Amino acid sequence: MALQNNESIVSIEGTEFINVVLVQLNMDPLEAAMKLKDAQTTVISKVVPIEEVVRTRKDAILEKVLIIAGEKIEKNESFVVRCDLRGRSYFESSEDLVSSVREELLEKLNLKLNEQNPEWVVQLEVVGENTGISILRPGELFKKL
């Protein structure tokens, strides 16, 4: 409803995972997330604006993360990698994927890791065979409690 008035929704798809829907928009995903953050709703508990979607394969995820991070994160800035894993058939644990991405960013882009107070969050949303990738400032994704 919060996005309904500006005809920005292209499609809403349910997933095989409880309480997870994918919303395709014809507007900036960050702008949409901020509108949802301000909406008076108890139905939405988490919104992650997705920049790119790739197949859930470690090599595809690493390649795309390096491209996006290289464009957005400056050498002197810090990052943290976070992952929500839905569908255990692709990775044994979210830490397996987080560790791989973290190492790639440290080795190939020489970025600084800061898990407590990062300047950037590399957010991975594994939803079965597809993985959404976003590199955002900490305030650009949200969870309502």
C-alpha cells in the first residue's frame, strides 16, 4: 500500500520461504525502501533494497560483489558482510558465504573490515536459487522489531 499510489510495483512474487516476498519495482529500490521504512505497518519486518540478482553460486556472487564494491567503496572505507540464507542446499551455512566474500574484499580490493561500526554493509539475501546483492550504508536497510 505504501508504494501503490505511484504505480512503481511491477510484480510481487511469493517464495517457497515463509514470510519472504520479492517485489520488482520500476523505481529506485533505495527510495522504495525508505518509503516502506516510514510507512505505518506491522506487516513488513525487514526491507532490503537489492542492487543485483545473481544465481546462487559462489563464483557468481563473488564476481558481482567485487564489481559493485569496486564502484562504491573507497579504499579507506570499512565494510561488513551480512547474509540471510534461505535454502540450505546451496551453502552449508551463511558463515561459509560471508567468510568467502569477506576474504575476497580484503584480498582483492584491500578494504578494511569493521564488524562493529562499518561504513558499508555488503548484504547478501540468498532466496533459493537466486541471491540478491546490495552494498549499502548501514541506515539504508532496516528491520522493524
